Amino acid sequence: MSGSSAVSIRNISKSFGRGASAVRVLDDVSVEIGEREFFTLLGPSGCGKTTLLRLIAGFELADRGVIAIGGQDLTQTPPFRRPVNTVFQSYALFPHLTVEQNVGFALEEQGMARDKIRSRVGEALEMVRMHSFARRRPSELSGGQQQRVALARALAPRPQVLLLDEPLSALDLKLRKEMQIELKQLQAEAGITFLFVTHDQEEALTLSDRVAVMQGGHILQMGPPREIYEAPTHRFVADFIGDINLLEAEALPGDQLRIGQGVTLPMAHGKAGAVTLAIRPERARLTAPGAGTLDATLIHSAYLGTALLHKLELPGGGTFLLRQSEVAQTPLESGSRVGLALPADALRVLDQ
Amino acid sequence: MNIRRFPMTREVSLLVLAYLYVPVLVLVVYSFNANRTATIWSHASLDWYGRILTNPSIQAATVNSLILAFAAAIGATTFALLAALATSRAFPRRGAVEAVLNMPLILPEIVVAVATLMLFVALGVQLGLGAMILAHTAFCIPFAYLPIRARLEGMSRSYEEAAQDLYANRFRTFRRVTLPLLWPGILAGFTLAFVTSLDDFLTSFFLSGPGTTTLPVYIFSAIRAGITPEINAISTVMLVISVLLVSLSFFLSRLRR
Ligand SMILES: Nc1ncnc2c1ncn2[C@@H]1O[C@H](COP(=O)(O)OP(=O)(O)OP(=O)(O)O)[C@@H](O)[C@H]1O
Ligand SMILES: [Mg+2]
């Protein structure tokens, strides 16, 4: 990632509808996406991901804010003059044109010479391994093949930025995993900035250089997958991505946290009053009773092959998930008392 | 409950079919009658078909009808296409526009025909083919509009967005994507408008001038001179053409996207 921004979104707001029925879909969103970055917008249905993508493509105009691509302000520019291409969720391949004609569509619009178009189309189809389907119609292709053609069509004009709106969501799991790998390779090969939209957290973590987690028209947290996973700053982010244990706690002066029933543990928190503590199931450890941070009761254990997943009951009520990777140990009886160690470096203090 | 289980559904259906189609069937059968008197059967022949091919009045009327139907269908389809495109996307008063466009389906044709005649006379417009084309275009619009509208409605907006995303401006998007995808609907609309104009009697009757008789008007005046199997033959030809064109239109509007 170089220092310059491929896409720069500053204070974008967008509402649909007028007057009293207006709904604000994006609220003061700002993002900087670097050159050649694989950037992912992740969030639940209806949080505004598609809307943000459509604003960048130019299909919608923002109520407020600035969109710049490659350093140029394109906030008011129509879509056909923006150096970005979109891979639509529905693919939107032109049904009346062949695969070849679909992929060459943009090149023709750019006024490229015929033989140059032919070789470019060939290259693009080669890249997605669809060259043997050049003469077919989109209706004669499977979902995965259509997806590849859509990708080739968007990549053929070599845009500065490729926008992908849940391009893999229509594919079955196996094909999806394959396409994820291919997508990542393609991006590296083509050297193009990818702005990817998904509501699949695993997909986001696997593919991205950086992830922005959205909710209700806001970006809650933005950062590399590792940071999003290991150091969530919001309760929503922690909850949305992977399994996590959330504990209600009280921040005490002198860098102490009280976790119910008089258990305190030392931790720098910089807050006061009620807070939420988060810890991933794999970061907590089982100890002998009394030797951990607190004691709990085992409800049951599930064998996962490479790990054991324990479900524990905490003294204050509430359950706790713990993932133990040393499976070799003697199994624990349901109902037995265990100690629960919560390493301070694995605990996160969250914003509500 | 299944309607097919009602007693006598079959018999009733057959009766309705007979009611609808027996007159037409009789007309068609007697067009192959050799006898001069249309209602007395002697033996089968194609004489009358030969006759209508060589009858100069029928030839002239056919030419007039075709010119009129082509011109009116082109005019009506153009208007209908523009109206459908203009009202397709989140257009606030689409209902009102459609009501106005579809008015010819509701208004009594005789009233409109008389009104048009009076207007043309008042304005000094000469009656004849030109006047007929103007009037036919107007009442053919809804027939052209409905298939185009349906096609447009079923067309995903994302194709046009994809075209714009791939650097086609609005005009190029229309030419390379919208128009080709709408084409079956446009043809279906054109065909329906064409048939509607071809079959029209009332408006043509009021507005035709000397030498601009159309086929339906010719049939009407010929009948006053007595029913001959010749009329059966022309009517059969018109019937076949209409059925073929309407089927074509139906087929076109059901074409896959
Ligand atoms: N053209 C529109 N008119 C009115 N409301 C809209 C329009 N487009 C989107 N919305 C609303 O904006 C909100 C965000 O929609 P958007 O499509 O951006 O969500 P999303 O995050 O892409 O969701 P999903 O994961 O389901 O695709 C939704 O509540 C939606 O109903
Ligand atoms: Mg979406």
C-alpha cells in the first residue's frame, strides 16, 4: 500500500425518500482506500454497503460529502465517466450479447481498435479461464461461469478501482472457497484496488487487507482483519465477527476491573462505570478450581476434531464459551467445577 | 374446490366455444362454396379467392389498408415507446399518463370518430388517408404501449447500470442495451397496433375520402349490394392475417429476456 489514496470518501451522507419519510442510509461516512488495497465493507443486511458502493460507481448521488478517485473529485460525475467498474451481485451480463461481446463492451465504448479489443478480451477471458466459452450466451453458463465472465468484463478496461457487491453470494460453498482464492490471486495479478462488499465475516477476514465493519449507516471500526478480530472496539463488531464472550464489568479507579461477585483483576482501561469485557473462546484457559480468575461450572463439552468447545456457567448466571486445543487431556465431567483464567492481554474493553 | 369437478363443466365450455366460433366457422366454410348465393352450398371451390385477387377495388382497398396500418402502427409504436420510457422509472404521475394514453380503450369509438370528423371538418383537414392515419395512430397507442410497458417492467435496471458502468453514455446505453432488450416488446406492440388499425371500420368509415376505401369499409359497402362468397373470402383472409399477427405478437411478448 502506497501513501496515496485510490478512493477517498469524505463525510458522505445519503438519505432515501423525502420529508418525514426520509431514511438516512449513510451518515457521515469517511474512508480512505489505498492503491492496490483489498478493502472490504462488512456488515449486516441493510447497513448501507450497497448504497456506498453505488455512490462510488455513480449510480446514486450523495446528499453531502466528497468522493474522489485517484485524487480527482468525482462526486457529481456520471457513472460512464468514472474510472471504476462494478461486478454486480446479479452479474448483470447482457443477455443479448455473447461472452466475448460482453467482455469487449467497455473497450468498444472507449473507442479501442478492433484487433486490440480482440486481444484484450482474449487476455481477460484467459485470466478467468473462460476463453473456451467466448461464443456462448450468458444463459448458457453456470452461475460460477457467469461470475467469472462478470469479473472479466469489469477487469478488461483496467479500471483504477474494482467494486464488487457480494459477488460470491450466489455460489455454493465449495465454489465460493475456490473463487475466493482466485479473486485474491487476480487482484494481485491485475494490481487493481478492490472494494469488496460482503456480509460473510469469514470471507472478509480471509480476503482483505483491511476491513470496515458497518452498522446502520456508520463505519464502526476499520483495520486489518487481525485487528478487527483480536481487538474489536465495539460490542457490535465483537459480536458480529466470530464467537466471543461478553462480560459485564465495572471499571474501578486505579486500573482495576470488577467482574461480578467481588472478583477484580488489574487492567488499564481508562474508563469509568459499567463496561463490557470481550474475550475470544480460544484465548481463555481452564485451570484447577480456585487457580484462575474465577470459577465456573462445566455445562457440556463438544468435540470438534481439532479442539474441544466447552460451555461453562458463570457464577453470576450467564454462559461462557471456551475453546481448548489440547484435546489429549482426560475429558471433564459435565457439572464439574473448573477454574477460568482470563489473560489480561486477551481481554478487550468495549464501547457499548 | 376444483372447478373441473363441477357437473357439466365440459358441456358448458363446449357450448361457449360453439357460441363464439360457429359464426366464424360458417363464414370460413362458405368462402369455399362454388355457389353464387352465399347461403346455398353446391360444391367446394377456390373460385372466390381467385376472384378477390383480380378485383381492382379490392386490390386498391388492400393497398390503402396496408399503408394505413403501417403508418398508424409506426406512429403509435413510436409514441408508446417514448411514453413507456418516460414513465418507467419512479415517474410521479404515471397513473395519470397511462389513463390518458389508454383512453381509446374506454371511450365509445363512435363518439371519438364523430368528434374527430367534426374537428377535421372544422379545421379544414382534407378527409382521406392522411386524416385516417392521424386518427388511427391515436387509438392504436394503447395497443402498442401495453407490450412495451410489460417488457420494460420485466427488464432489470441493472443492465442499463452495467452499460453506464462500462462507459456507455445515456444514448449509447439506449442503443446498445435498452433497445435490443426491448425489441421483442416493441415488435409485439407494433404488431398489435397494426392489426388494430387493419381491422378498424368505424373511424375509417367516417374519415375516408374518395378513393381511400379500406378493406373493412369495402366489405361494408359490398354487403349492401348483397352477400356474395367473395366477401366470405376477403373476410377469411383478413381473419387469418389477424390471427397470425396476434399470435406473433403474443409469441414475441413471451420471448425470454
Ligand atoms: N433506492 C432506494 N430507495 C429507498 N430506500 C433504499 C434504496 N436503496 C436502499 N434503500 C434502503 O437503504 C438501506 C441500505 O440498503 P443497502 O442496499 O445499502 O444495504 P446493504 O448493506 O447492501 O444490505 P444487503 O446486505 O442486504 O445487500 C436499506 O434499509 C434499504 O431499504
Ligand atoms: Mg447489498
